[in-house]
Amino acid sequence: MDASTFHPAVTDRRMIGRTVGGTGMSTPNTNPSEHISVGQWIARAIAIVVLIPVRVLWESVKLVGRIALAVLHFIWTQLLDPVCRIAWHWVIRPAWAFAKDFLWGWLLQHVLWGMVLTPIGALLLDFLLRPLRRAVEEFLWRRVLRPAAVWLTKQVLLPIASAVLWVLYTVSKYVIAWPLYQLWRWILLPLWRLLRAVLIYAWRIVTIIVGVLIVIPCRAIHRTVLRPIFTALAIAWQATVTRPARWFYTNIVTPMNKWATEIMTSVFRG
């Protein structure tokens, strides 16, 4: 920044033409030969005293920020990033793999779980949980479930069953048995007696009719006709068939059998 910047005329041409007193109001270019009022001089003085240092400070801050960002970018790209990459690839990842595979896979699972937690769990299960479960089950069965079941059976189920059986007995007695008994007593039994009497008298009448029409004539026919005929046929059969057959078997067949037996015996012996 040269010395001409602080000259009133130069300041008027370069800066006051842009903004006057930070109000944002633009002013037209003025002729250096024109008369400058006191207010304009005050405005130019304020611009020189207030705005220029602020602008210089802002530009300085921006410059420092850019330098800081450039330095940080250089440090990150040239120093921290390679160091982080090296640390990640050669330190953190091997350490994580070692911790994951060794510590978790072997130490925690095999040593802690297999050698510590499993025996402790088995010990607790055998000496604490199972006895506690048995005690709870026995307590629940003896003190709660069985008395509750007995009470429920005596106080609820048995009265309900008795009431249901009484209702069924009453219904069957007065709705089914009594009407059936009355039906049998006043309708079916008289009908059965009447039917039995009718059947008995009908059987007697049929027996008399069959005896008169069939049995007596058949008996008379058998006594007077059939029995003499059968007797005569038996005598004739005995005289014509039985006696000649017996005589033929005794006098002819038997000697012939003996003669044939003797001939066969002599032939086979010779």
C-alpha cells in the first residue's frame, strides 16, 4: 500500500466512490477540481481510520487462515496420512486380528468358557439349580398344586358331577322311564295279553282243525291202508330178496371164496 492511497483525492477516486462510511451508498466520480465539503472530508477520514484497518485485518486473517489450512493440509497429506496408514496396516489391524483371533477365539472361548464358566455352570446346575428346581417342584406340588386339585375335586368337580348325575337321573326317570312305564302298563301290556290270548286260541283252533282234517284221516289211512301194504311189501321183500340172497351168499359165494383161497395158497407155496 503506497502513500497515494492516503491522499484525499486518491481515496475519493478509489474507495469513496465504492462506499462512503460503510453505508453502502454509491457516489459518482467527482472531479478533483470540484470543492470538497467538510462532511466529505470527515467521511474520507472515517474511511481511512476505520474501514482500511478493518479491511487490512480481514485480509490478514484470510491470509493466515489460508496459510494455516495449507500447513494443515501439508501436515495431513505428508505426515499424518502416511503415519496413519502405516499404523493401521502394521499396528492396528494386526493388533485387532490378534485380539479377535487369540483373545476372543482362544482365551475367552476356550479358557474362560471351557475352563471357568462351564465348570462353574455345571457346579451351579448340579448343586444349586437342580436342587432348587426339585425343591420348587415339590413345594408347588405338595403345597399348591395337589391341595388345589383336591379342593377343586371336592368343592367343584364332585358337586358339579353330582348335580349333573341328579339332573340326568331326574330327566331319565320322569321324561323317559315314567312315560315308557305308562306306555307299557296301559298300552303295550294289554295289547300283548290280547295278542297272546288270540294266538293261544288261534293255535288251539288250528290244532283242532288240523287234527280233524289231516291228523285223524292220515292216522286212519296209515292204520288201515299203509301199514298192511308196508307189511305185505316187507314180507314179499324178505321172501323174494333177503332169503335168496342169504342162501346164495352162504351156499355159493362162501365155498367159492374158500376154494379160490386154497388154490391161490397152493400155487404161491409151490
